[in-house]
Amino acid sequence: MGQLSERSAGAAWEHLRRLPVWLPPALLTLAVTVTGLGSAQLWRDELATWSAATRSPGDLARLAGTIDAATGPYYLLMHGWTRVFGDSTIALRVPAVLAMTVAAGLLAVLGARLVDRRSGLFAGLLFAVLPGTSRYGQEARPYALATMLAVLATLLLVTALRRPSWARWAGYAAAVAALGLIHLIALTVLAAHALVVLIAWWRGPVPAGVATPAQPDAERDRRVWRWLVAVVPVALLAGPLLVKARTQQSRQLNWVHLARLDDLTALPGGVTQSSLVGGLLVGVAALGAARVGRRALLPVGAVLLPVLLLFAAGTVVPLWVPRYLVFVVPFACLLAGAALAAVAAPAALVVVVLAGLLGLPDQAALRRTHEWPRSAPVDYAGAARVIADGQRPGDAVVYSPRHSWLFLDLGIEYHLSDPPRDVLVTEDEVRRGDLWAAECPQPAQCLAGTTRVWLVVSGRHAEPLAAVSGAKGDALRTNFTVTQVWQRPGLTVALLNSRPER
């Protein structure tokens, strides 16, 4: 029986070896990420994507001028996508699925180029089963696209260093420019690219697994100059975005704290979405770096330099957000793949399967909700169903708080084809060029004549009116009484009726 098992494993491995190196990782990533793609409802960040993507290009330009300029190009891309494929939960997430699938395939090719075929194959397979790959491959945000472009740009750099030509450098320049437009922080991977190019110039033969025969000094110099020219487009395109994003930082990232040393230890679990899997990945990657020696320079740099640069910046200004560094995960997987390639194929596959099994609880949890912590989901769809079931013509809706990163209004509006009138809004998000609407400064006057109000409040409240602060709360408590209250995860919905006039 044991011999039969070994033969079966050996036969399976032989079939796997005959396939293109990129195909098994890409297919596995696609299969994993499409599983339960629409199970978790859109969370707050994805609601911002929906709000932006469904605006006109002119309205998107106004939004970029007010807030979220750094994400503006991604929103424009999603605008074109939703015009063709719609704005359902699955439609909004498919670009991320495709990006992670391509990233897995490119990673396998990069591993084969830098180390060997086995390293690339195991790197791609390991990447496919990480909970973080599913998490960000199932999210309507730019992180999956940034991951794909970071791997693509690195692969094109290796190609251009091996066989220099202006066409290859132009491809690299285009990939880097796209990376900068999609995710500014992902441009920190250029620090690793610059290091490799400089060492290639200094030592002659190209290091980090891309060695070529020794070349004349003129050719060595050309590589440096071509790389410098290749990064000019990203400077021209992403530079203005960076300047604008810097002016919006206090508003865009007002929820982020300065980085602390313990944030570094929590990073592997954050980017992989599992502490156990993150620890396993770091350990195996360290073994891989030791195994391949000088060839590890590029992937090690692509992991460590972005992390250290963002951490250093994050100790001065609030920038440290683990998901901003998701694009380094493939390079850690490449190093881990190099370690797995050193052992027998069945043993290497066992490690890949182990990583998948350790991540199963997190895989299941992220398909229930994308909120963090996952123990505190926000059920926008459930609250919307409550309103839809009891809504009458002439009803109004009020949200508290309005200016919150929970985006209560967007969450309810996304799930309702005909939402109640947002009675306190004086200028909506689109007209303001913002993610939040402006509310009436005198709520009592704006509520006058309204007989029924649906009140949506964040959190769980037995007395929802008491949870509404300021003039809005005073106006509601003075003029309305609570008829019924519904509790949904993360939200409270109350139906209010106007008090009879005395």
C-alpha cells in the first residue's frame, strides 16, 4: 500500500513537472480565490471603491482633489470595469481574483529564472494557499493589482538585466509606472531593484540569480543608465500623486497610529492573514535565503527594504498599515520555494499542504466577513433587508454617525435599489467630491413634515435615540418616538414615528 502511495505521488509529480511552471500555481490560486468569492459582503473599504467607481471621470477627478488621490487611478480603472461588468459584489472583486492569479503564475516564472524550476513551482503553490492571497484576491481594492505589478516589474527587471535592450527596459518602465499609479507605497520595491542594478554595475556580472557572462564596462554603464531612464516615467506620473496624497494624509489616514517595534513582529501574520502561516512562511523563507546565497539578494531586498522603509517612515508619520505591504509576500514565497526545492518533492508538497491546512480557519473566517477584527462584522445587508421589508412611500432615513469610516449610508444604499430619502443630506458625496455627504446644520427644520424615519446607528443599542449626539439627536428625541428596534451585527436599526402634535 505504501509503495502504491509513493508511486501515485511520483506519478502526480511527473505530471506536474511536465506542465508549464506558471500553470499549476495560477490554476490553484484561481480555484482558491473564486471559492466563496461573494460570501462576505462588501466591507467599508470596498464600499468606498463602489462609491468612487460608479461616478463619472469628472466626479472622480473632484474626489481625487479632495481625498484619496493615491487611489484615484485604481478608481478610474474600476469605473471602466463596472461600466462593462456591473457593480455586484462578485463583479467588483473579479479584477483582484485575476490579478492574484496572474501574480502566482508570474511568481513561478520569476522563481524559475532566479533559482530553478522547482523553486518557482513551489513558490507559486505556497503563495496560492496563503489566507492573505485569498483575502486580498477577494477584495475590491488595489492590493492584488499592486502585488501582480510588483512581481511583473521584478521579472521584467531580471529579463532586462540578462538580455539588455531598449524594448525590454521599456516593458519594465511601463510595469513600474503602472505599479506607482496603482499603489504608491509599492514603489518601495524599487529600492531592491536599485540595489541589484548597482551591484550589477559594480561587480560586472549580474548578481542575484541573473548572472550573465562578464561584459565590457560600457555595457555595465548602459544597464545603470537604462534603469535610471526607465524609472523616469514613474517619477513623472506618480510624483504629482505623491505630492497631492501628502496633503490629504491627515484626513485619509487619521485612524492610523505611529509604528512601534511590536508592529514588525505582527507583520507576517498581518500580510498572510494568519499568525501560524505567517510564522511558517518566515521560517521557511529564511532557510531558502541561506540555501541560495547570493541569488537571494533580489527577493530578500524586495521583502526587507519595503518593510524597513515603511516602518521608518511610519515612526515619524502615521503610514504603517500591514496590508500596504501585501506586495512583498510573493518574494517571501520565492525564498520559501527555494528551501522546498532542496527536499524531495513529496516532502515539499507536504509543507505546502500544511500551510493550507493551518490557514483553513482563517480562510473560512474571511469568507464570512472582511471586517477587522473578524469577530466584529457589520451586517449592512441585514440592516438593508429590515428597511426594505417595512419601507413605505414617504419614509426617510437618518444615519449616525454620518462622517465615519463605517460608511453607513453607502452600505445601506448599496443593498437597496430604492432607499428611503436621506432627509438630512444637503449635498451628497458626488457633488461634494468626497466620500461623505454634508448634512443639514439645523436638523429639526429638515425633519419637519416627516412622519416615519428609519434610524441606522453603528453598534448595538437598546435605546438607539440615546446614541445619536448633537443637534441631530436632540431633534430626533424631541420630534420622534421609537416604534421598533432591530439588532444586526455591528448595527442597530430603529423605526421612528413622529410625535402627535399637542
